Amino acid sequence: MQSEACKALRKQGYLFFSKESSAALKPCMWNKRALRGGDMCYKNKFYGISSHRCVQMTPTLKCNQNCLFCWRSMEHEVVETAECPPELIVEKIPALQKKALAGYNPSADTSTTDPALWEEALSPNMIAISLSGEPTLYSRLPELIDMLNGAGNTTFLVSNGTRPEMIGRCHPYQTYVSLDAPDRETYLKVCRPEEDYWDNIQKSLSLLGERRSAIRTTIVKGLNDFSPENYAAMYENSGASFIEVKGYMYLGYSRFRLERENMPEHSEVRDFALQISKYCNYKITDESPISRVVCMERR
């Protein structure tokens, strides 16, 4: 693994499961905010997930796309020499999560953490495989998800949809597939894949009607916020349980590729979702203005 890249990620709060792999864990800001009695993330509002008991992790930081809106560094990639065994990931999740949240221990003099929430956080029960990288590039992903499910966890798998055969083999509680363009040309421009995976993404979308699932579309103002009828047709054909239309956030390394003006206001995200709803049976059922996201369900 590249020491400089790892060093930069560790400064950002990443904890690695092994020295050889890029499997990593990092609590999100909502996890920490919830521990102090603050708001939970939109997954709590939309799906009932408790943020303080949620683990954000990935079995690999490898990715086969270079999306303009992604917060990760593409110039300093972590190169793994071996995949982390799934049993090691499952075993180490509680300890790494506790280590990552050590500063929120209510026994500290400066802590404002709710003691009851802290005790619950030490027994996480929600695993979001969504930190960074593309998890379907991890060869033992189905095995990992089965182990996590077997340990009593709720699992969310977030994928870019480029490997439908792997998605078909995985059985998480909820499958997310990203759809960030209304057509092939925009996909190649915005997501900058290593190969043209547009047809693969369509195959992945076709799998969603058979399971609890969500399509996530990140709207980048001026780049992919057009052709609502095309998005609507793909949503409708997928049969996905939920649609999330979410605004791009001007964060991380994406600031070197995009401008602040590419970040839409929540009202603009909602208006675009309303345009989409005119062409399909998905309608807005909930929203989170602070996260600039709306949830749509089939009418």
C-alpha cells in the first residue's frame, strides 16, 4: 500500500482492517452528531436507521470510475497487495468503530455524549458498505454480506452498478445502485469510467425490482440535471423500491474538479425530482433539506 496515500486517509479518520488491504472504516458526521443527541441522517428519516449504531465501511478502496463529483482523491490512490478476509472484517468492526469514536466516550471530561447512546453505539447493528471505492470489486463481497447478515446486522450495499453479476450474487438488506446520468454520453463525461459500463449499469438496474432497493442519483448543476424523462424511464423500468435524488455537495477533492456553483440548492433538487415524477409513477414521499435529498416511492 502507498504510505503517503494511507497517511493522508488516516489523517481524515480512516481506520484500516489490515496492513495489506485497503478495507477501511470511518464514522460519518451523522454518527458522531447522533451520539451527542443531535439529528440523525436522512437514512433514519427515510428508512428508520439509527445513525449512532451505523458503521460506514468498505472492503476495498479500489474504484473503476473517476466521477467528477466524488470526494475521494484520485491522484493518491491506495494500492492494496491483498484482499482483507471477510471474517477478519466482521471480527474487527466493533473494535475499530469503538476506536474511531474514542473521543466521544462519555467518561471524558469534555464529552457531551449521551451515555445511553454510547452504550448502544458500542454494539453497532447497521453496516453501510458505502465509504469509498466500489465494493463489487472485492471478490468476496457476497460472503462478507452473508456473514454480516448472519451476525444480526442490517446491511446496505452502495454500488456504481458496473458489475451486475456481483450485485446479483449479493443479498444485503437494501441494495443501492447509482444512476448519475440520463444518457450514455453524459455518463462518460461525468463518471469518467475506465471502460464504457453504461450497459452494465442498465443490467444492474434491471435486478432491483426483485429486491429491496434504491437508485441514487447525484445531481450536479449544469452537468447532469436535464432530461428528466430519461431518468424517469430508467427508474420505471428498474422497479426499484425507492429513488433518492440528491444534490452534489462541494466537498473533499471534488473541489479541484468542480465549482461551488455546481452544487444545487435543495429547492432545485426537489424541483428536478418533481419534473421526473411527471414522467413516471414515482412520487416524492419525504425529503431532507439539510442533506439536499428527496426520497421517491412508486405511487
